[in-house]
Amino acid sequence: MIIATLSGLLVLGAGFTANAKAKKVDNRFTVVNVALKPTSETNLTNYVYDTVNPDSASFHQYLTPNEFAQRFGQSGSYVAAFKKYLRKYHLKTNAYAGNLSLKVRGTKNNVNRVFKAKYVNKSKTSYQLPGYLSKRVVAVIGIYAANPNSAKKKTTKKQPTKKPAVDTKSLSSHVDIPTSDTKPDTTLSGNSFSKKYGPAKFANRYQLNRLYNQGLAGQGQRIGLIVHTDFRNSNIQKYWQQVGVNSDTSRLHRVYVAGSPKNVTALSNLVFNMAQVETTLDVESASSVAPKADIDAYIDLAPSGATTNASGHYTAFMQAVSDNVDNQISTSFSPGEEAKSGWEDKSANLSQYNHAFNLMLEQAAAQGITVFRAGGDHGPYDVPGTSQTNAVSTSPYQVMVGGTTLPYTKIMHQKLINVNQERAWGDTYSASASDLKKGFFPGGGAGGFSALNPTPRYQLGVPGVNTFRAIQLLKYIGKGHFLVNKNPKVITGTRQGRNFPDVSGNADPQTGYATYIAGNSMTKKHKRVVRIPYKLWLMGGGTSYTTPQMAGANAVMNSGRSTRIGFWNPQIYKFAQETDSPFNVLAGADNNNNLYYTGQPGKIYNQASGLGTINFEKLNAEFNSEGSN
């Protein structure tokens, strides 16, 4: 198996059990989350902003989870009453530190009984709670009841008696792997390899190397990564050795939030899967940019198949926030938090899930945790079609990361490609003549406007926010393919909603980074399925790379501080409007688009690349100038 180029961000597919046939008893283990209201959402939001406002008495007064519970969480008596109610059905319930959410564990059958779950349609399961409990609930995430009419007898082929120890179907996902002949030159090693394919390429481009020269490398820091599968330490160590950074695997830690370590590891390593590649590149990217930081991987894979991806993702995030050991958290995975179609959680709709997610990230911000989210890899078309679609969370309490292309000159498909300056990533220029004629699904950095979240206060009044310039570059022709319009129409206008991304960094596979992955693939040989080990160096791109790199850079900056940097967004939008801004704005209208949105000349903010790329030396100085560090 040969894979030459990988493009990141993994949007998880629907859990395979969601439309399962009705069973009298389903004793598979499942995890459900009950998101709770804060005592005052207005006061919570104001406090979050005050923690990064130098003029506030609460500036850098970050809360511990216990302090958060006392100030904004639900009361201990309410939590105890909820636990008592659920205990009647043999369910284990614990409150995440902060008392803003409950984690409920048990068999799917008992969960459905206690919540009185009923199938409504293929998209909705109803549930009930006693009034004294339900009034403080924002969302219940992860309940689904099977269609009772689907349990009709059918003639089926006899199944083999030997079954896999774990179920591989829960790894269903959507990911793009463009083809390319580019491979990293592994005859290079250490700093030479790193400058061309690894962390030094990122650090040198965005002036993080100047913080390395000050002795900052992430010491004393931990980076939380929200991931879907386990990973192999040997892969990470091999990568570290190639790029010449600290290769001590004792700095790698795992937190299994939805299944036993044994079963999660077995399922993760059973066969090559893109979720494992995504997890591996996340760990490699963050840990190499901050070579002295520890990595905490919060793994949400549920081997039983009875936990929805939405519940697993929320569980991993909530656990990381309540553990409060990571000053920065990053994720390149998404259950489709803002998907217009295909949302797989049956008990929490998109609006409810978004609300619960925002509250969780407000807790993170109140504790001083900076959260980074990969924006996406196909411009405004996460799902190919005639309309724009964004799948990932657009919570205003996280840093949404977009993509750029670095300058490069290369002959591809018998034509000269010349990108003469860093631009928003929207790659139609490297397509082959056949692709241009028959159609393809190009890569580009996500950007646009949230359908669920209003324009946050830190974006209001920033030049470029809620206005846009776009180009109708693509024409959808069906079957997931687009054609490039020969005479694209320019569109300008205004829209409302949370604008994204916030910042951008190199994400084009043509100017991307190396990843090392080794594992097993399956093939048929003499009518038997055999497992074949493989070892691969991949050239990759996507916001999945630059997002954990940003988290690593934040760990580097935090390693020189006594207090956490905290919630970036109100701070960086203020810095961007100052004379000596730490951002390189990509405002050009021509040859600078994410497949739809372009730059806006003279504006600070552009939906193709946000505030632009970062000079980390300047950004660190700005954070430090805000007050005591």
C-alpha cells in the first residue's frame, strides 16, 4: 500500500449502531452525557472575557474546577439527586469537575429505560426526565432508540462463528487522500529534515524559532489532544528521531474516556485506518513543535459501538477540561457539530449540542485553557455539493485555524506551478488536465460564517468582519466533483454570524509536512484475509497539521509564563488592530482564496484566512505586555 499525500481533519461518520434493529435487551456499554446550565450564563460569559481584559479585576484570575463549580456549576445537592435517580437503573454517574456536566455509564438497555427513550424517526429519539431534574438540563447527548418496526425477520446468510474481538465499523469516517508522487527525503535527518518537512519549517516560517533561542521549548507544559483512536509510541519516537527532537516517550500519556485501554488499543491497531493516521500526525505535530512538553491524548473511541461519536467527542473534551492539567487543548476531529445534514446524535440536535459545547469551552476559558480547532480542508465545502457546508464546531470560545499555501515553484502534470507569496489555501492550480476536465474535489482552508453562533463581541467592529469578497471559482457537477469556472463571478456582500477562521498557517499538501505511520493492512491471499505490516513516510497537509502546531506554539509561549495565556480570541483581535500587529494579513483579492472567499484589500479580517498568519515572537511579546505573566 502506497500513500503519498495526506490531507487532514477527520469528520467522523455516523455511529453504525444508530439505526440498528430493535433488540429486547442491548447490554453493550455506552456513555451518555448530560450537559447542565450554569447558575448564570451571562455572568459566566462576562467572567470569561474579564480573565483576558487587563482593565478588569479578574484579569488572569483563572478558576480551578472546584472554584468554577462553586461560582457557576450546579449545586452538589442537585448533582446528588440526579445520581440517585440514575442509580435505580444500575447506571454509574459522575459529575465532571466544575459541575457543568454529568457522565452516565451503563448498558444501552438501562440508559434507554431510565431516560424513557423512544424512537421518533431516523433523526430523533425522544427522552424524559422528572421535572425537578430536567429544568436545569441543556442537552442529553448520546441516547438513541432503535426503530421498533425494523426488527422484522429476514433471510440472512450464515455468519462465520469466529468474530473479530472488536468492531471496526465504529471507525467509519470521511477523509480525503489526494494522490501525489511527492515523498519526504529520509536521507536527510535532524535539523535538515526538520527544516524541509518538520517542526523547524513551521517554527522558522512563523518566527517561533526566536522563542526557542530564548530557551522556551514547552518545558513544564502539557498539551491535550482530543483524538478518536490510540496510537503507537514507536511511530512517534521514529518521527522524533528523524526530525531531531526529544524522543523520550515517557512524555506521552493516554486517557481512555469511553472504553477499556485493552479494547481501544486492539481496535485502533487492528487494521490501517485514517483515524489512526490522524491521531498520529496530531501527536507528532504538537509534540515536535513543543519538544519539552508532555502530551495527553484523550481517546474517545468506544469499542462496543454503542456510544455515538458526538457523545464520545464531548466526553473527551469535557474530561480534558475538568482534569485541568493542559494549558492548551487541540483537536482535528469532528462529529459534525455544525453539519447541515447527517448529524448523527439522536437525542441532542445541533443547536443543543452547540450550546452544550459552548458552555464547556467557556469553562475551559474561565480556567485559562486555550482551545484550538482545525477548521477544515475543502474551503466552504466540507460536504461536496451546490451549497456551502461547514461540519465542524464554530464555537467562539476556541481558536479556529485555517490554511495557507507557502510560496513554491514546481512542475506538475506538465505545467509550471508558481506560487510567489504565501496565500490562502485553495488549491485548483495543481490539478491535472484530466481533473480539470472531468472534475475533482479540491483542497482549501475552511472559512465563512457560522449558522449557529452569532458574531462574538471580540469580532464586532473589526474591519472585514461580517463583510466578504468571494469568487464563484467552482461548479458542482455531482458525485463529489467540481469543475473550475473559466470566468468566475466576483461576489461581495455582508453576512452575520461568527466569522471563521481566526488565524491560519501552512496547510497545503504541496507545501506540507512529513508524517511517519506504521501498522497493519489487510488483503486477500488465496481466499484468506491476511494482515500485512507496513511502514510509511507520508507528505501531508490540511488544517490537521497547523492546528496541533499552534497548540505546540502556545505551549512554548506558556513555558515562559507564570500564568496561563488563556482565551486567545479577545486578545488577538485587539492586537490585530494595533500599529505593530503580530499578524501578516493575507488581504489580496487575486490568487488568494479558499475556493470561495478571497482576501479583502485594506481589511484586517478575511474569511479566507482570518487575521492571517502569526509572528509568534511578536505575539508572545503582546501577551506578555498585557500584564503580569
